[in-house]
Amino acid sequence: MRVVIQRVSEASVTIGGALKSEIGPGLLILLGVEEADTPEDIQWLCAKISKLRIFNDEAGLMNRSVQDIGGELLAVSQFTLHASTKKGNRPSFIRAARPEFAIPMYEAFVKTLEQESGLPVKTGSFGAEMKVRLLNDGPVTILIDSKTRE
């Protein structure tokens, strides 16, 4: 399981011209699921994201978590995080999980993140053509792969 976490001043998801979700200061989380992912990957990632200290304190140091600042969370599924570009110029998405596996994992991720963070998690729509707009704050962008945690 891979996530790209962006500290944002604001972010939103629009589908078919209609606003689906929007947040103010907080985290935009792009989530990629692969077939090898487990509930343990979800639990580890959600605990890590909830406590990740990437928001500034009064001294300007990254010492606060999204929980500490009462920030907002927006989780968007993104199978392209598992793109392989080793051969040729067209990415292969063979490692990305099929929807019948990925959808329940995405839903479990959102539920677990809400439990771990104590904050509501807004979402996109799995498999939809989404327009994601964000104002990256910093910029701060963090990549975490649950398969490389050790």
C-alpha cells in the first residue's frame, strides 16, 4: 500500500463538474492499493499518518500532527501510484489491485483512518474520473510505502 501525503491549505475533488468533497488546512492523501496489501498495512499506515508531525509549531518547526492542529483529511484512491515504468514509455499498472479487492481495502483505510485520527475523512469516488485541486502548503509532500516500513 502506497500513499502520497500532501500538507495542504485546501483541497477538493470534483466529479463530472460537481464538487464531491473539500477540505481546509490538513492532509490530502492519495492511496494506491496492491493485491499483496493486508489489514496490517492499513492499520500501520493509518497510525503513521495520524501521528505524522508535518505541521509547524510556533517556532516554525514541523512538530504538530493533523490531530494536533484539528486539521481535515481527504483520501483519494489512485491506482497509478503502483505504475511501473521500467520498460518502454507506457506505464504498466499490473501491481495495482483490481477493484473487487481495492474497493474494500480503500473503504477499510478510510474507516481506520477516522478511528486512528479521531477526525472525519472526506473522500473522492473510487474509479471515477476526478479532478483533484490542491494548494500544497510548504510544499510538503511525503511518500510512504507500507512494504518498506522495516
